[in-house]
Amino acid sequence: MEIQMFTRNMELTPRLQEYVEKKVSKLSRYLPNITDIRVDLSVENTRSSAQRQVAQLTIRTPRVMLRAEERAADIFAAIDAALDKMRRQITRYKTRRQDRWQRVEGEEEGWEEAALLTEEAISGRVVRVKRFEMFPMTPEEAIEQMELLGHQFFVFLNAEEGGINVIYRRRDGDYGLIIPELR
């Protein structure tokens, strides 16, 4: 398990680095197949001094990525809060995974037709580019991953179809699946 630490607007002191490594390494007790952990620590200018210190943890395993972010007045408190949040996410992930395997085999959830994207004029500019590794997964696994990350959509490599798909949460609480077709 590799631990990467990054800071922004603050110095990574030996005491802080030792504290993070000690606390973060304990996460392998809860999820043994962690490949790497990224810890981002920063200080942001906010009106509330109680939310200036930010700790963000990102855990990668061969099949899933989990992320937790917390803010506090003290960086150590922010790290502890982010670790607590991460433990809850790991527990939720393990519970959902266990529930999925206990379902009756052959049970399939229906998917609506892929949503059509309308072309809209985009005003603005690209301010951030994000790259991430993709692993083949089913739409059900993509929903789990999206829920664990707390996002509204998730881009994934569909193991069943063999292409890049997008799963998203609809306003009515159901999910939609976008399957692009090349022309």
C-alpha cells in the first residue's frame, strides 16, 4: 500500500506526516486490498475559520475508489473526521457488496433506454482536467461506485458491452444509462 501526501498552502511537517501515515495505515484493517492512498491537505481562505483546514482522502483498490473530504479549524481534527467518514464508506461498501452476492442469481434490474444528449452551446472554459483509471464493471457495480463517491453520474468501462458508458441519477430517484454509439 502506497501513501501519497500532497499539501496546498501549508507545510508538511514531520509531525504531521507521521500522524497521517500512522492513522491512514490503519485503514488496511478495514479494507485489506488497498493499492494506494492519496492524502490531500490544504488551507483555504474561507469566511468561517472553522472550515479552513481541509483533509481529503482517496483510496484505490483493484475494483473501487473511495473518497472522503472534511473541513475543520485544526488540520488534525480534519484528518480524524475524514478518516471517520472513510471508515463509514468502507463499511457501507462492504455491506452493499455482501448484499449483492446474497441476492438470488439471475435477478436482473431493468434499465431504461439510453438518454439522448442535446447539443448545447458551452460558455466558459475548461478549468480542470481529471484523469482516472477505469476497470471493467457492470452497471450495478457502477451505481455502487457512484453512490460511494456521492456523485450524480459515473463514467465506467462496461464489462458487458465492452464500451465506455455513463450511469446517472435521474430526478425521480432511478438511474439512467448512457451507451454511446459511434457512427
